Amino acid sequence: MILRADVAEVFGEELNSGVNVRRAKLSGDVTIYFDPSRKPNRLPVEQRLDEVVRVHVDEVEFDNEHLTITTDKRVTVFSPQADIYGRGLTISWNESPRELRLLRIEHGEYMAVYNVPDELDMIPLPGGEPTTAPASAGAPAEGPPTSAPAAKPAAPAPLPASQPDPAEAQPVSVRLVEPTTAASQAATSTAPAEPKPRNQYQAEFHDGVKVIHRNRQLSGASVLRLKFDWDDSERKGSDTLLAPSRSKRRDGGEPATQPSPDAIEPMEIYWTGPLVIQPTGRTETPSRGAYDLSAEGKRVVLTDTRATLLCRRFNYKHPQREGWLEGDPDQPVRLLLSEGAEVVCDRIDFTPGTGKASLAGAGHMARRFPKGLSQAQAIDLIETDDTKLLPAGERITWAKNVELTFINEKVRRKDGSTSTRQFIQQADFHRDVVLRQSADPNGDVVECDDLTVTMARGEWVSAYPKTAVAVGNVKARQEGSDVSAGKVTVTFVEVDKSKAGAGGASSRAEGPFATGGSVRPATIVAEGGVVINDRRDPNADPLTAVGERMESHLIENDFARRTAVLTGKPGEPARIEQGPNRLTGAEIRLDQSDDSAFVDGAGTLNFITTKDTNGNDLPEPRPVQVTWSKRMSFRGAKRTAEFAGDVEMDSALDDVRCQNLQLLFTEQLADPNSSLAAAVATMPAPAAVVADKAAKRSASRLGGMAVGMEQYSRRRISMIFADKDIVLRSRREDEKNRLLRRMQLTGEKLIYDADSGRITRLGHGTLINEDYDKPRPQRIADADGLVSGVDRPSQSAFEWKKNMQLSQKDRLVTLEGSVTMVHRSGDQVLLTNRLNVPRDEWGTLPAGRKTILKCENMMAKFGPPADKAATQPSTRPAARTAGDPLREGPTLGPLDLFSATGDVNLKDSPRQVLAQRLIYNRLNDLVVVWGFLEGKAPSKATIIYEDPEAGRSQAWSSPKLIWYRKDNRILAEDVSGAGGR
């Protein structure tokens, strides 16, 4: 150490070899040199300014016995590493080993740190920009720091050379510590080794600390600690001057080498309290890149152009590249990103070298400022805003911790240059996680135990959540539907800003990390106990979907369809319910792009119908259930539904059994009570057509996540096609559940046209009709003047080989191919003792009929149904009306006309008719019989009457017989007869 001053007051003792200075007081341009070099042939310190530490002060005292220097005056320190300005100085050193023991400045002002390593980020903020190059060379900091001095003191002129001009005034020069050997004499090999000095130091700044380095700032710290290595390895063995990398020294000296363009800006430190620098240890491998930076204070603020952070304490270690930031319950760690996102938690731990960070404690991550933030705005907000204010926009909250993964990527600036920025690649949130995707409290949300979000860079947004995987007690609302499951995976896509307005703005959602543009959920996959509820339409029943897995595609465009697949598990099929509507199956596939649904394997479909097959209102809603064993498909665009494999369609007391069933529906009509339908009704014709199509498209989109059932029960059936093993059954019961009527129709193929009211049965088939209601009272004549026969109880059976057609509109039935009819009534009915029928209401059954008809073809024409229902039990509902086919069974009215052709054989109790043609007209109770077919050669028909009790029979034969049943007269042409006992 060398001291120079204008005036010196020295206290010491005179020795034979000279003067032993014990104490001294120096004043007047005092300069203190600390020379770390130990080279015996080194140049004077005046010629090695960039290798030594210089302290300038007006007045100083030193104690050579205790090796201390003190002053309370203004102090400036210049060194290759840093310049320091302040007031009050204490320096303490060791003589052996030669080292600085303490440097303390009582009241600090300013410090400029030079030769800052490129990797020194001061602190690499999550989401910030690593400082590998200045944002703009030589760019000044944003405004003067409040704690900076008004003007930095001018540095003293360089000291004179070792041989000054004799005419000049000579300053006092004192060398406090001399080498143990002369400069010209090498040390002997027997000299004891000098202990190695400590080369690890700690600098501690107190009160009002502020740090500026390039585009990074730190403020608000009450204590800032910097632990670093003093690495002089570059200077060992060389006399080459080492200049700091800066364009102009503050002391007026010129750098010996050209400065590096990426290291022009020094790190500037401002503070008002003490600065304490002292050694802390030693390492054999000192490094300029090794340091430990920490700070604490009431409101510590760190910022760069992309991130601003508020905390109470932080620490960062290099080259380990790890650190942490910590808050407290009153002030958690708060991070604002320039994109407008905010992060709040108790503590942040990060290791930029590995691209990892973790957020400890409860917190939230939110997009509070959609338009982004400048660095000045972020600093102002973070220094003044309420840290407890929860953002109202999109946000993620959690109760335990978050693990973050970063990557560095190159970003091109507007001027064509590039910079490196940190980008959040993945975030894992733990415990009581809530993800809200909009400011709307009823908007899209995900709640779960744990959440993993994978980020992506966008074309129209800077960053957005590519996927979000929620695990454990997941509850979510997406596009108005509520989802609960063990795991939910949501993928998002960005939307072109120019197309966002036309692409469904109502469902558009800004992602929590988006920076403009639109981000929408694209797919949702839910697994494990999936339950979906849709209650968006207050006028409709809630929709519920249940399964083990659900995959939904929400974006519809030229390359994708809006679909959902709901999968059950063995023994527990998936199901969709909406009011009385219910669809089940092992796998249900829904496509709202064309309003279609598919079920592979067995399943069921339940719904309530309020209309009959003709579209007429029913007095009461009726439940309908369809089951199948192979597959089901519903195609809304084609208006068809197909069921395959052991199909059963049950509706109250009616059912259909077949192997294949196809339903064709009429076009879906808008609800006449809806405001949309009313508006369409008042539009001009061209506009109404366009609006009606839009309404239908809108209706097809009902059901969140592509899950909807509205189309299944609102359409009217137009056609029914049934194939293979067809069985149609219908039964009616009284209030005591006793059988009143029953009908069964079987065959191989059935076609039902509801618009024309025509039923066609192709191939072999049978029809059985039973009526067990109490007999109507015998009357002499009906209203038309004809005598009524016994009509109840009755049993009728029909069989044919080719086909059967029934026209409800014309009330016409035709049977073709080996037709057989069997009819029993009155006391001729069979097996009634085995059936639960109202026998107690029959009384004594009158004599009935036993009729058997066989022919090749048959046609029956029925009259209109009676205006008034037959006698009913008094407990039947008064609202029931006659002619309700779904309540009363077949109501074609009485038989008006009956025709049979081809090998006709009619047995009616004691009478039998053998003919080729037979016509019965109920209006005049007339039967006409021909023995030949029209266009064929005449042949005779025969009517036979048998009286078993009398033991006699009669027969009439003629090509044409006319039988008046009213008075039992028979007219014939070319008649022949026979009879006897």
C-alpha cells in the first residue's frame, strides 16, 4: 500500500535503519494505492493505473500498528473493477498475507462496476430477456435515479511519474508495506512461504439500494449483498496493462485496449447507507463469473424490458445459475410480464441453466392487462398497486406450488437484430387449481387437483396455452357445459384476428397467456367417471352425459368436424340424458356438423313423444324406448335413424321387434313459440328462407362440447322400415291392469308411410287381434237399420304369404298370397281362463261366431270410426277421445266392404262358402259369391248349410250366388241344390 498527500503529520520512532511510522494524518489531495502485484520488476503504480486500486480523499488518518485507514470526508475509489463514490472511509488490511481485510464507506452514493461478465443478468427474471447484449449500445437508463448524486466528483489527475521535475512541489509519499526482499533481489529458496491471501469477498450495501445494468433495474432494497471472487490470474506473469471495457474512464484515463461493443454499459449501484467490503474465504480456482447476489427490503423491485418483479428477499448464485425470490404473507412475490400477465405467489425458485423454476405457496397467474405493459408502466403498477387485488380477467389460481419449464429462443426485433428471450414451455400447477379463461364469472373454467399447461408460440399471439391437462377431481365448464372427471385434457388453437369476428366471437376466449388475437378450445378429452351437464338453455331440460371417457372436437372448419365420442366401460355403458330423452351405448359418437349420432354395439334410446305417427297431438305424452344389439345411427341431415340387431321399440303398451329398423323423419320445424321463429315469420320470403336455414344451423349447434339430444325427440316420423323377424305388438288394459285388447303383427319386412298413413308388409306375415272388452248389448238394429252380431269378446287371426297393405287414409286393407283368416267371438273364444281379462263384466256370453276364411287374396274396406267411443269403464280418463290409435288400438271403424278372391273357402258357424270370388257389403248386409274369377270361364260357387243338431245339410251351387243375410235369402242363376239328412 502506498499513500501520497500534500501534507502529512507523522508519528513514529527513529531507528538505526530509518523511521518507524506508527501513525500519520495526511491531508490535501490524498491518494492511496493498493497494488496487488508482487512482481519484483513491476513498473511504478503511476504507470499501472489499470492494475491498482486508488482511493482519493481530502484527509485521512492511518494506524500502521493496527493497519487501518480512516476518514469521515468524501471518498472516491477507482479500480479496474469498479468506481465508488461516498463519504466516510475505513480500510483495514493484513501485512501477511497481503490482503484487504475491510473496506467500509459509511455513506454511499454511487458505484460503477466495469468488466461485468456477459452472463451476469443481475437476476434472470422468469420470462425475461437474458442479457447477452445491450438493448442498444450506450443507451441511457430511463431517467436519473433519485439517489444518484447531482454531479459525480471529478477524478484527480494522474500521479506524476517516479522521477518528477525538481522545480515542482513534491507530495509526501509513504510506503506502508514493503516487500520482504529488495526489488532487485530475488527471494531465496529458504524463505518461508507466505500465507495465501483470501480471494473471496463480500460487498454489502445498505439503505435505499438501487442497481441499473443495461435494461435491468433493482430498487427498494435495504440490504444488497454481492459475494464474488477476486481473480487476478489474467495479470500474473505479465506487465501488459489491463483496461476495463469502457469507452472513457471516469478518472480521465484512456483505456489501453479497444472496448468490446457489448460491454460498454457499466453496472451502476446507488445507496445511502454503509458499504462494507471484506474477504470471506479462499478458493484455488477463482473466477470472475462466480458470484452470489442477494437483496432484501420492504419492497424490492427488479425489472427489465419484459418482466418486473416485487419481493421481500432474493438470492442468485452463479455459475450454478440458481436462485430464489421470497415474499411474506403481507406481500407475496409479484411478477408482471410485458405481455400483460401477472404471477403472484409466496416464493419463486429458479435455475435458468436447466430451464426450471418453481412457484411455492398459494398464488395466481393472470392476464390482467390485455394490451400489455411498458417497463415504466410495470414499475409504476408494481410499486403502487394493491398486491392482494385478484384479477378479474383470465387467470389460474393454485394452493400449493407450480413447476415451470423455460426455453430460450431467438426473437427478431423491428430493426432486424435478434435477442434471446425466455419462454414458458410448460407449467405444472398443484392442489386446488382453478383456470378461468375469461373475465365472465360464468365463462369457461377448469378446477382440479393438479394442472399441466403446455405453452406454444403463436402466429397471431405471442404465447398461448397449447394444452391443459387437469388431473384429480376435475370440474370444468367449456362452451357452457359443465364437466367432471378424473382427468381432462383441453387443447387450444389461436384464431386469426382478421377472422375472429366472423368465426364465432361468442365462444372466443383469450388465453391467460395470450397477447392479443383469439384463443379457443379445440378439443377436450375427459377420462375417469366423466359427467357432463349442459344447462345453458333455461327453456330446455338440462343435458347430462355420463361415461368413462369423452373426446370432443369443438372447432368446425373445412378440415375438421364438430364431434364428440363418449365411451363407457364393461358393464356400465355411456349415456346421454336430457329430460326424458336417454341414449346409451358402449361408445356413442356424435357429430353436430350434420346432427348425427352413432352407437357401435348394443344400446338404448329413450324419449317422450307428444304426437302420434301422423303428427297429431296425443292426450298424454308417451315414453318410447328403442333397444338394439349391434349398432345405431342417427343422421340429422338425412333425417334418418337406423337400428340393427335384435331391435325392440317399446311405447307404453305397444312394441316392435325386428332385426333392422329404419326411421325417416320429416324436416325439423322451428318452435313456433320462439322469438326467432316469430321473427322469421314476419320476414319477406327470401330473407325468411335464409334466416330459417341459419336458425336450423344454430339449433344443430346446441349442446356444449358437441353433445346434444334435442334433435332426437323433436322430429316427426315420416317413414318406418323394419326388416327380418318383425313383431309388432299392442295391448290395452283397464284401470285394474286387465287385458282389454291385444294385437300382434309379424313378418319379414315392414314399410310404414306416416304421411299417407300406409303400412306395407312384404313377405310372409301374420296379424292377430284380440278384444276382451265386455260385450255390447244386443240390439234389434243399429242406427243404420242393420242387425248387429256379437262382436266381443273376439279373437281374429290373419296369415298371408306375399304381402299386406293397410291404408289408414282410405281405411283399406289388402292381403295377398294364401290368405287365411280365423275369427272367433262370443262363447267361441279360447283360453280366456288363462288370461287376466274382465270376465266378471261379460255375464253369460251369447252364442258367437267361429269363422275361417281361406283365399288367395283379400281386401277389406272399413268405414270411419264411430264418433262416440263404445261403453267404457267409468274410471277411464274423461280427456280420452275416440280414434286415438295409440290409446284405443285399431279404430278403422266397422267393416263396410269385404272381398276375397282365389280358391275362397269361408266357414261361418253352420255355413260354408266355396268360391273363387266373394264380396260382402255391410251397408245392406249382402254377400255376393262367384264361382269363377273375372275374365275366366264360368264355374259354380257353393254355399253349404249344416245343422248338426238336426243332422241335415243343404247346399246351393251357381256361378253367382246373392245372399241376403238380413232375411237369410239366397238368389242364384243356373242354380242346383242338394240337401238331406
